[in-house]
Amino acid sequence: MYKNLIEMFKENEGKGAVGAFNVHCFEMVPAMVKAAADLNVPIILQTSLGTAEYIGFEPLIAAVKALAENVPVNVALHMDHCKDIDALKRAIDLGYSSVMYDGSSLPIEENIKNTKEVVAYAHAHGVSVEGEVGSIGGAEDGVVVDKDAAMYTKPEDALHFASEAGVDALAVSIGTTHGQYKSKAKINYELLEELKEKLGDTGLVLHGGTGVSDEDMRKCVREGMKKINVGTELNKSYIEVVSKTFTAEGVTPLTSLRGLLGPANDRIAAIVTEKASLFKLD
Ligand code: 13P
């Protein structure tokens, strides 16, 4: 079933966090949905604006909706970290079920004003909205935040932002970094606890999932995270696998391209299964 985050979070209440996996190319899409369906968990497929433009909004949305209608689990299509309000309105018009407006680099009042505009438009179309307060460091598909500019989310700012902007989900900066694939993040659980207390119903979102250890993933889920993003690990693993299959001995121009991509798609499915299993509460 094709859902927005509001419906998805409600139906997943008490069952843990929903995994949000960044789609880097079209081939990943069916593998991700199948893995979630096999595990019987909801899934959020998310794209950068760049990926949406690369695949094409219409074919991407049509494929996700068609796949979603044929599985017994909830599937959302979410636009990740977008600073362009017109592009978000286009995504909403064309059928994304959820969007993120990222105004985290702006002064908070400007962030609230812009996010509110997106929320009004999105909610009128049955689409959910994620916002961001504080600043998550690192680099991710065009979103680059210098280490020095990264900033923990202040609980009072998060409360002010969430109640004024009316977002359904809120990305918080609690120690994770986008694109951290060589080491693991140190999570500030005291801050997470404070944020959870202040924010009540707004679904907290953990970004930078690649750099989070399995133990911390489980702990974040137990502490109430509602959405956990994983991106770089999928990109990295796809490259690792295709680098091997494409350069294997005996590959010729007549070798089946599908046969060379299959192992990479299988790896994507395995990562979704592995991470989504960590996000389930026992
Ligand atoms: P990673 O690429 O570090 O897993 O982060 C993904 C993310 O947070 C997307 O917004």
C-alpha cells in the first residue's frame, strides 16, 4: 500500500522505526520493496532531487506506486533534503507521498516560514513533511555541511520549530554525520531523551544511518526514533559489487547486463533486510 509518513507511523506504532533507504538508481527500487515485503515491514524509499531528475519523476513515482500496490506492506516515496520549494511542490503534484524541506542552514524563523509554506501545500495534497533543525554534518548527494557548521539540535528550537511549522517528522542532529562510512558516530542520548520529551508526537528522524553501529541503531529505536535513514552504505555496496562483476574474467560485450547487475541488486536487498531487522522492536 502506498502511504504517507503520518499513516505509516500510526500503523507502525509500538513496532519500532521505519527504515528510509536512499534510492541511487532505478534498479534498487524493486529490490528494496521486495526485501521489505519479505520481512513484512514498512519501507520508505527516498530520493534526492538529483536522483528524481535522473530517473524522471513520473516513471519513478509510477513504479513505486505499482510496486506498493502489489505488496502487503506500506511503502512511501519521500523526497530527501530538498531546499527548493518549487521542486517540492512539483514532487507533491506528481505523486510523492512525503517530502523533506531542509531549511537547516537558514535562520530558524526563515526555516519555519518556508517549512510552513511546504506543510500547507503538502497537507492539502495528503502528503507528509519532514523538517530539520540543527545541522547534520557531512556530505550526501549535493547536501554538504562542513564539519564546523554541523550543530546539535537545541531542544527548545526543536519544540518551537515543530509547533510553529507543523511538521510530521523532524530530523535532529544528535551526533550522526551523513556519509560516515569509515567510522561510527557517537550519539548524544541525553539530547535524544530531551528531544523526545519535548516533541511528543512529532516523529524523530535519525540521519546518517551508515555511520551508526548496530547496537546504537537498536538503542535509538528503543529510545523512540520513528524513521532511520540509510544512504551511503547502499551506494558504496552497489559500487563494490558492480566493480567486481563488470571486471570479472570472461565478461564481454555479449554478457548479459542483467546478470552483472543482479548481484548488486541482491546486495541492496540484503542491506535493507539487515537494517530493517534492527529497526523492529522485539
Ligand atoms: P548516510 O548516507 O550517512 O547513511 O545518511 C543517509 C541520510 O541521512 C539521508 O538523508
